Amino acid sequence: MRTLKKLFVAVLCICMFASVFTVSAKDVEYAPYSGYEYNADNESVAAPATYIFDTLITYEDMGLETPLANPTDIYWSGETLYILDADNSRIVCLDENLKAKGILENLTDASGEVYNFKGAKGLAVNSEGEIYIADTGNLRVIVTDDSCVVKKVIEKPNTTLVGYDYTFDVSKILVSTQGNIYVTAGSVNNGAFVFDENYEFSYFFGRSTVQRTADVFLNYIRKQFMTREQIQKLQNYSPATILNFDIDEEGFVYTVTKSGANTAATLNKLNFSGQNIIKSEGIISTYGDLEGVRGILTNNHFTSFSDVDIDNQDFVHLLDEGRGKIFQYTQNGQLVSVFGGYGTQRGMFSKPIAIETIGSRVLVLDSGEGGVAEFVPTDYTVLLREAFIDLDTSDPQRAIELWEEVKTYNTNSLYPYYGLGMAYEKLGDYKAAMDNFKLASSNAEYSDAYHEYRKEYAADNLVWILLIAVAAIALVVVVVKLIHRALVKASGNEAFTVLENKYTFPLYTLTHPSDGFGQFKYRKELPSYLLSAIIILAFFLIKVYEYFGTGYIFNTNEPEDYSILSTFIGSIAIYILFVVGNWAVCSLMDGNGKMKEIASVTAYSLIPYIVSLLVNTVLSNFLSLDEGMMLNIVTIIGVVWAGMLLIVGLSQIHQYYIGKTVWTTILSVFAMIIIAVLVFLLFSLVQQVLYFGNSIIEELRLR
């Protein structure tokens, strides 16, 4: 028995030991920077590392004898990586493994003239191997081949589009598959110069729009009351200069423009006519860091893109010179990856100047380190990229499998739910799509799925919907007849209709404001503080219901942000302030309205607006985003109706003509502001007195 027990214990230990060493676990991938994504509120949330630093390729690793001196650009073409070694006036050619395969220097033309391009800032290579160098210091573009023979020199074109006294300080070059040459110049903000295959200037491409004078003036006023983050979202007063660009396989040009403390970092996708067709849809719609400074070592406190690269799977890579980071996005502007930063650790940058991709590898030219930093994707990034690619394919079931696996890597991410919603929508499971879009906080996509779900539900329940509609129409007809009968004067000696009594009088004034409010002057029982209080209390409660009960598609409120004080101020407090303000103003301007009459007129007049709030809140739970105009129409009707009742009612009780009524109403608004300020000052004074009294009591108690 003891032997069996020992044998059982031994077997159990072996099993436990084996389980420890056979559990499969993903390798921990370390990076000296924190991975993060953004949620629907533009707040950063933790995410796995996306790209891991592999190695820094120095000139020795490349097999060069001379160090790189101020390298300014890199370009991958075919099977060669070209590095513009500016201060050495040479171009280093590397193979796919980043080993030197040649050096282009001592450029000469057919006559033997040597071309020095020290200080050049950009280069590009066409499909035939011709190399284009933006010789910034010498104000020219040099076209050469791989045998160091200069074929052409493009100099400043004469064009009246920018005048004749501009500087042709070329900085970046791009060559399309059609042979067009795009050249940017730092001092020209008309877009990129475009030269044809014969090196003749044709036109400017990608010029950014300019604000109208009226918009400039309005934005100037708005900026006085805006935060820096809000200011960044405004357009520039003048066209922005293109800093860098890249072109994809379909010929679309991606540009990044100059940004700063007061201008947001911008990415544009330009078609053949130079129109921006970029689409940002999904969870976020803004490029770059959406929060304040993340970390300490930054050149600027804002995102400032200086380079853009489109990889072979159409993912967009942006180099943030301001913070030394690399951002990777999908074509729809969804953040896939962010990595890098300024620092001295491996994987951080000293002076990142250009970015290029070779397959899944990301290469960053670090001019400060004099080499090329290579980054490789983590397993999480490979999976996430594959899931985004399958998002637009015809195999939604495969997409579901991928997004479910992404969830196992990153529980903070909203992207899996967004991807699952898109996949289920393609499968026709609109209810599941709605559930996932809701988890992803994707209102627009939720609205589209809801629209289809509603049509599907209506088709399945058509009979019941028709019966309910018929019953509702019948009920409306009956109610209208009852109201019409109530409005007809009763027979006999009665002078007023059924609705013209104290408790139903607010309903009568809705359609007979002049006659109704005019009766306040000789029927003293009609104005009622009690009815006014009930109406305003209903106003308060409906405002609360509006905050929480508005349909998901139209509701941007967060329950945890709710403040009952804000609702009180927006309903009861503002009502009291207007009543007191109007009474104070009209008392000084020979108005005949009493406080009770003003309170009643104001409360009764608010009924259409209050009803519109209630109707909108209910409707918002049944409408899609495209049908939101109906809510605006209901609101406009409620506001106009209420405004008309208020003006007519105040005119009757104060016995003013309409013009004077409007003027005193405007003055009442100013009186409201003055009263609110006085109340605030009184509250502050009382608070200070109580604090002073409390401090005295505490001092006496301690003694």
C-alpha cells in the first residue's frame, strides 16, 4: 500500500513538472517605450509592443570605410536601398541585408564637369534606375544614372504662378510611374512643382486650400476662447508647405504638410487631380498623438510629421519629428502601431530624419547616430495587420477568427469589436454587428447596421406593425375630435370653452396665445404658480431623461459625467433668472405684467419646447444617423413655437407692442447675466465668511 502511495506521488510530481515546461506561452517582446492605442474618447490605453528594435546598422556594418556624414534621406527601389549621404556628397547603395553594394560619388556630365551635392535633402529613383537628387544648397535637381553620369540638371523654372523672385530651394523628390517628377521647395507653398518626362515644368500639384477672409476673421475671434488642442484643428490662414511625400502602387500621392504649435499635423492622400481623398473612419479620425507630452525627451510639445512611407500592403507610416515616434495607420486612418521616441536606449532615436519600409521591416534613418535603425513587427502586429487587411475581404468568417485572436493579445483594444462588427455585418447578422459596434463605440457603423436590422425586423413583423399603425391613427383621430369638441363653446350662457379653465388653460394658450394670455389681465385665477412649477419640474425631469435616454446613435453623454447641478441650471435656474430679469426690466419700462403673470407666461410658453425634447428623446431610439434631420426639424418647431408664444404672451401682459417686447426680452437676457454674477459673488462672499468663522472657532477650540 505504501509502495502504491509513493508511486502515485511520483507520477503526480512528474505530471506537474511536465505541465510547467510544456505550457505554450508567447515570448515576451521588450521595448524601451510603452505601447498604447487610443479609445473613442481620444484617451490612451495600454497596448502590446508593436515593433521591436532589431539593430542599428552603422557604416561599419554596411561595409563602408567612411562614416555617414549628415545623411538626409533613404529610398528603397527594386532590390536596393539608397542612402543620401549629404555632407559626403555621395549615395550609398545597400542590398536587402543592408550591406554595401556600391557607392555613387564624383558625379560628372558628358563634358566632365563634377557635380557636388553637399547639403542635399532628398532623393528618388525611378523604375529604370535613374536617380534624382534634390541638391538644396545649389538650388537644382540632379538626374543621374548608376554609373555616376549626370543626364540632366533641372533648375528654377520661370513661372508667373509664384512670381520670378522665389527661391528654388528643393528639398524632396518623387517620381511617378508615368514619369512625372514632383519636387517640393521649402519657400514655395503652392504645392509641388511637376516636371514631365522631358524635364519641362507643367503645373503645381497638391496645393492646400486657403481660408476665406470671413473665416480668418471668425477663427481669430474663436481662438481667443479656445485651448491649444482646439486651435490645432483649425486650418491655416495660408497654404501649408509640403514637407514630404510618397506614392503608392496605384499612383496616389501621400503628403505631410508643415505643422506647429497652432496647426495640426496633416496627412493628405491626393488623386491625379490633386484633390485630397483621404478617408478617416472608424474609432479615431485624427493623426498623431492626441494627448499632451508623452515622456520628457521631445523636440516639440506637438506632433510634427516630417516623412511618410506607404508599404507594400498599403499601410501608412508617419515619422513624427517633434516627438521622435513612428505612427502606422491603415488606409482608413486607424492606428495600428506607435513606437520609438527620443532617448539613448536601444530602439530610441537621436535625430530621426527619414523612414522607409522593406516588406514588414521598418527602417529609420537616424542622422544623429549616423546609421539606420531597423525594427521588426511583433506577433501581435503581424496578426493585427492581417486582421485589418481581411477587414475588406470577402471572407468575413476568416476575419472573425483573426479578430477573436487579436482580443487574446489586447483586451484594451476597441479594434477587435470594430472588426467583428464589420465581419458580422457582411454575414448579415446585423444584431451581432450592432452589439460589437457598440462595444467599439462606433456610432456611424452601429447606425448602418441598425438601419439594416430595422428593415429586417420590419419585414418579419409587417402585420403587427400595420395593426399598431392603424390603432395609433385611430387614437389620434379620436383625440383630435375630443380636443375640437372641447374648443367649441358650450351651449347656454357659458362664455368660455372647456379648455379655458385654470388647470387646462396652458393647453388653450398653445393655439390661442393672444386671446389666452390676454385673459390674464381680467381673470386673476388663470395665472398659477403651482401649474408653472409643475411644468418647470417636468422640464427638469425631461432634461434628465434626455441625458440618459437618448438613443445610442445620437447620445455622446457619459453617465459618469452627469451633473444634476448642470441640469438644474439649464432648466429651473435659467427659468427663474429669466422671470426675475424680465420683471426687473419691465418694471423700469412701464410694463404692466406682474411676477405671477410673467412666471405663468414663461412656463406655459415652454411647453412646445419641452414636448420637442421628449419627442426627440423617444425618436432617437428608433432613427438611424442618416435620419437625424428629423430630430432637428422637431427641435426647430419646438423652439420657434415656444419663442412665438413667449413674445405674444409678454406683449399681452405688459401691454407692449411687439417691437418693444422683443427689446425688453433682449434686455432681460442681460439682466439674467447680471443677476447670475451677483448671486455667484454673494455665494463666494458667504463661503468666505463661513470659512473665516470656522477658522476662528477652530483657533478658540485649540486655545
